[in-house]
Amino acid sequence: MHTLVEVTFALLWSVVLFVVVEFAARRFFALARQRATVASLAAGAYLLGAFVSPLRQSAPPVSVSGAAVAPPTAAPAPRDASAQCPLETTAKLPIDAVGSFDGASDSFDRASIRNGGVVKAGHGVTVTGWAIANDGSAVAGGVCLDVDRKIARARVIYGILRPDVAAATKKPALQPSGFEISIPRDALRRGNHVLRIIVIEPEGDLAALGETRRLTVR
């Protein structure tokens, strides 16, 4: 930010430029006094404007009360959380995670898979939902997919914006709480399977959502 000394210096240079331009306009270009004055005023204004413009751009936003207002921050981008799940079996995890298992769909044709539905062998499965910290104070550290009580090999994206979650909880900070988990087409064998969501708490603890999804691969 410019200091008072710098602003004063710029004003003085503007006055000097005004005098020099008016003298030159009248002496060397034989302009009438009125035209010379207009030209010198324009030159002085240009110099002053060139100095003040960076000042406007660098000044922080100010509220009506005079306090500085921080610029808005963008929501964090969804991140790949595939490598965050450390366990192979989840049989003994507490079932008290906070979130929702919205649904599942066939990754090949995007057809919705109802609970207990059938997916063709060789097709991948995509599951979606949201999850937050157990105490509801923040988003979760991430999520994992449990298939038949074992962590599944899958691509996990966490941090998708969920305005509905923020509105329901009245906490805007919980908006980036959505997830999308893609199970590769060769990761599910033929037969019946039970899918569960494992939530990673911000401190690193794991807990499972109470709801599950069942599907059959044929």
C-alpha cells in the first residue's frame, strides 16, 4: 500500500507536469490559454490516475463498519481418496458414522441399481452419497467402500459439493461432503454382495454407516 509521502509526491509531480505541459503548449505549439490548460489538466490527471490505480487494486475490501473483509475462498476441489483405507477387514468397526448411502448405478450404462438389484458380470458399479465427521462439526477425512466386510479395490472421490447437506445441517462448511466410489468391472465376482461405506474421521478413526446396499452380480 502507498504511504502518505508517496501520495504527496505524486500530487506534486502532477502539479509540476501541469505547469510544464501548459508552458510547452503555449510556447511551442501556440495553443490558446484555454486549450493549453485543458491539455495540462489531462496530463496531470493521467499521471495521478496511473499512480492511484495500483492503490485501488491492492487495497483490501472494507466493510461498511470500516473493518477489513477477507475475500471469499473457493470450496476445496474433490480429491481422490483411494489410498486412505488401511484395513482389509472391517468386521469390528463401530457402526455410528454420519452420512447417507444415496444409491448405486451401473458404471457401463448408468442404470440405477435398486437395493437387492442385479448388475451384469463385467460391469463396474458406482455408488454415491455423503459423509461428515461423527460430531457433525466438519467434513470427514475421507471414505472407503466395504464389500462383504473387506475394503474393496475402488476409486474414491471425496469432497463433492452437496448443497442439500449444508442446507439440512445449516452448516455451509459441510457442503463439500459428497462422495463417488467407482468399483472396477473386475472387482466384483459373480454372486451376492453387501456394500457398506466406511467413514474416516478427521482424527483418523474409522466407523461404518449403518445402512448397506445389496446387489447380485450375474
